[in-house]
Amino acid sequence: MEKINTILVDDELNSLQSLEQKLQECCPDIHVIAALQRPEEAIEFIKKHPPELLFLDIEMPRMSGFKMLEQIHDYSFDIIFTTAYNHYAVDAIRISAFDYLVKPIAVKDLQNAVSRFMSNQKIHTSKKVDILKQRLSNGKSQDDKIGVASNEEIEFLQIKDIIRVESLSNYSKIFLVGGSSLLVSKSLKDFDEILTAYGFFRLHNSHLINMNHIKKYIKADGGQVVMQNGDIIDVSRRKKDDFFMLLKDRI
């Protein structure tokens, strides 16, 4: 099996060397063809020698990772972002279906990120970059799109078309307007963290619903919500008060 040609970009030399060493020692499928500190140099190198995978630091003083991407137009590679802390951009990265690692990067997290890249045959980086730019420049709206990875591809869904998300062990099932559904390898906790800001509510340990798709609320038997597609979801006792507060805002 051929190794994955990979480029690393980080303005901090220590971080760059640490990442390269971990990849060499713990990720045998990765071949680092360049480790670069200057974004300007990285842009030119990528244009001449397109990688299959790019590890890109977000916070760089002369040019951020996001600004650097604006200078590249041929996205024949995938991107794993690296960042020193969880900040506002992480939500944008996650909603656009990119992977990211928080520094200092743990070996297990690095191996998992590389494994996810290798299992995803369809990259769609240009579409993911479009969603990333949209999310960074605009406020949150259900007209936004979210990228979700299934076993075979990445789907780009409008958030307003998601009726609900149900937990199925380590997977989640997304129920969409029109009756279709999608099984994806992302936990309900991940969707909860991403979609709560878009008007979704974790009604139950196993259920996240789009409040815009509620048809009616049934008070009997502890409380149930009927969604516009006819699905009936129990309201957990622990979530009932918070749910009522949200309902009052919509009455």
C-alpha cells in the first residue's frame, strides 16, 4: 500500500517537529513530504506538490490557516486542522465535517484522525471549505449546511431539513424532511454540541429534535412530542422543565 503524501503547516517549530515525529513513529501510512512554518511558502509548495492530506494550524500570526486556504483553489486533498485551544472556530470546523486536533496532540487522537481520513474515500474538500467560510462569516441560521460522514461518503445537509437525530450506540440516525434517513458514524453528543445553537433540543438521552419541526405536544403519560413526520418522542423527566421554557418562547 502506498503511503499518504502529507504536508504539515505550523508557525511554531516545536509543534511542527513534535507532530512530524509522532506521525513518523505512530502512523506508518503517512509520508511527510514537507513540514513548513511560513504560510506563504506552504501555499506555493502545495500548488506545486499537492498532498493527499494537510495538517494545518489555525492560529498563525502572519496568516491564519483559514486565510491561507483562501489562496488555494485546487482542493484535491483533505485537511486536519490543529489548534492550541477550543475556540469559536472549532464549531465551524465540525459543522463543515473537517477533523481537528487540539495541541498538545495526543498520539491516540492523532492515530484516530488518520484512521478516519483513510476510511473516508470521498473527500469533498472544496464543498467543506465553502461551508467553513459560510459559517465563519455569517451568524447561525437553519439555512446553513452541515457535513456528515456516512460509511461511503460525506453528505451535505441543510440544517432546516433535519427533523431529528436518534442515537444508535456509536452511530446516529438522521431523519430528514421528505421521509429519508441517514446513518452516520458520529455520536448524538457530537450533534447535540453542534446543533443546539441552531434551535435543536436534547429531549431524551437518545433523541435530539429540531424545535422547528414540532407538530404538537401531548401532556399525558409523562409528556410526548409529535414531530411533523409523525414520529412520537418521549420527553425525559429530567428535560421537561427546560423543554417547557423553550416552548413558552414559541407560543
